[in-house]
Amino acid sequence: MAKYDSLFKFLCEAGDSPVVMTFAEIELLVGPLPAAARRYQAWWSNEGAGTQHVQARAWMNSGREVESIDRAAERVRFSAPSWRRGA
């Protein structure tokens, strides 16, 4: 099982509304986040196919995108799911 598979599964099962999660809640699913998740906004970027990092693949493949990230509060908001061609 890949590190972010449990986040993917959680987001797939989270219903049709946006999902707000703390970093701690994500870490309960995937284990410790890398330091870059707390340091760099770019770690949370929604990337196109072919350039996706494993973490972005987890939320993008669940039909969601990161709408906002508050690194100081350690909180991320994922969009409601929307299915894109090729997802």
C-alpha cells in the first residue's frame, strides 16, 4: 500500500461536500507528513497529469483539489469532488 492511499480512500468516501482536515488528521491516515508539507505551499499544489507528486495524486484521483492551505493553522481544505476526464 502506498503512503497516501488511505488519504485517497478517505477523500473518496467523504461525500459530496468540501473536506477540511488538519495536518494531524491527515497524519493519522498516512503517518508523519514530510517537513516540506509544513514549510512550502507548493507541496500542496494541484498538479497536472505527468507531473503529479504522490500526495497530489491522492487528492486529484479522488476528484478533489486543494482549495486552500493554512500552514500556520496546519489546516487544508479539499474541494467537493468533481470528476474530470481521465480521472
